[in-house]
Amino acid sequence: MLNRRSLILAGAALAVSANAALAQDWKAKYPELVFALIPEENASGVSNRWTPFAEYLSKELGTKVTLRLANDYAAIIEGQRAGNIHIAYYGPASYARAAMTGVKTEPFAIEVNQDGTKGYHSVFYVRKDSPYQKIDDLKGKNLGLVDPNSTSGNNVPRFALDKMGIDPDKFFDKVVYTGSHENAVIALQQGTVDAAANWWNDANESSLRRMERKGMAKYDDYRIIFTSDLIVNSPFAYLTDLPADLKAKIRDAFFKYAADKDAFDKIYEGKRQPWQPIDHSAYLPIVELNKFVDELRKQKRS
């Protein structure tokens, strides 16, 4: 005889069975998930910091997770557009560009600084032994930018220069795209450029500080001659059309890993707090920044 308790138990068993079937469905459809990162630093540095996390994701999700370092920012955008990159670590401007151009992607986690803030700055570095003290001193010199889709390495610098009444393509002798933040510093170090744009949290953490910890540069060999307003930190985003239960497992895995201080600190060398949830609304100001830079480009072409 059926009673209320047996009906409840039967319903629960059916729900468990249905959920298991759904999990098996997405595992069959996604035997491999690709987790890709923007080219912030050299490939060996990225691999050393992120491979353990990719291996952890594979175990947590129960499907292979492959770590890939993109050649440039556009590769992340186009990889997600094609559905070949399932989880992506973006810069703010490259995420906004993806969203603006119809890529079905959504941010779910944001980086958090040591002090709990969720932003960073764009800076212009010059060599400490150079004569340059302000932007005006760089007229006719070479400027190193990072990538056309970099927030701190292109869009914010161009926005800031425009507010100063400076057209970088006319003011500087050359504007050089170096491809990564590390390469921008190296170009400055080697004298290829006279100033370089880069990301900077504070005196304790920046791309330059990371390079110093790896023996690639000395922080005190450089001076900052411009610092931007705060920029919202970088997001992690997954494809919108991934199954809901898979997206939930990805989110849970990210935040579970962030709670493991020893493991998490290996990614950021102890310079970040755990990731926090985020959504598209946080990047609306970056969408507007991208639109501004696009308009500047149109004006130059016309």
C-alpha cells in the first residue's frame, strides 16, 4: 500500500535518478572542457600557477579540463564565440568586448585584492634613470601598449590620453603593441619603448612585482608617471549555454578551491583574497569605455 512517506521517498529517488541522468548527459556531450587564460605573462609562469587548479577542476567536475594559454586577447573572445573555450579568464575590456559582440558568455567569479577591493589601475612606467617625469616629456618618444583588447594596457591609457588632449598615434613617434604585460616591461627594459602601460594594484602587487619575484625585473628600476582611476578586476566567465548543473558545479568548484588557502595562494603567490561571485552588471562601465575607444578609432578613420 502506498502512503505519503513512500510517495515522498519515491519522488526523491526519481529526482536523484533524473539529476544523475542529466550529469551523464553533459559528461557525454563535454568529455573535455577547455579553460583558457589571457596572455598576462610567459607561458611557463602561467602553467606553473594554474595547472594544479586545472587538474583539481578535472577531479571535481568528473571530466577532463584542459588548460590553454591564448596567444592574444582576441583568441579568448573568438574561442568562446566558437564554443571551443568553455571557461575563460578575461581582462575586463576583453570580457566586455566579447559581450558587446554577441559571445554567449557570462561572468561568475571575480578576483579580489588582498585588501578586499575589487579593482586595479593602469599605469605608465618609465625607467627610473630616464629624464621623463610626466606624460608631456614623452612627446616624440615610443609608447608600449599591451594588446588592443587589454583594459590597462590599451583602452584606459587611450581614454586617459584623450582626456589630456593627446592623440597617441600623433604625439608619440611609435605606439608598439607588445602582446603581454610582461613583454611591455621587457620592451621598456631593453629600450624598445620609452614608456609602457601596465596593470598595478598597489606598491605590493602588480605585473612588475610578479616579474621581480621571478627574477625578471627590479621594481625599483622603474617609476610611475601616471596612475588611472580604479578599474574593476578581471572576471572568470563560462559559456551561457552550458547545462545549468554543469555551470553550478563549475561555480562550486571555483569557490571551494578558493577556500583552500594553501592551494589558492599558489596561484596568486598569496597576493589575493578568495574569488567572489560577480555578474555582467559590474562590467557595464567597461562596455562604455570600449564604446569610447571604438568611437576614437572611427574618428581617426574618417
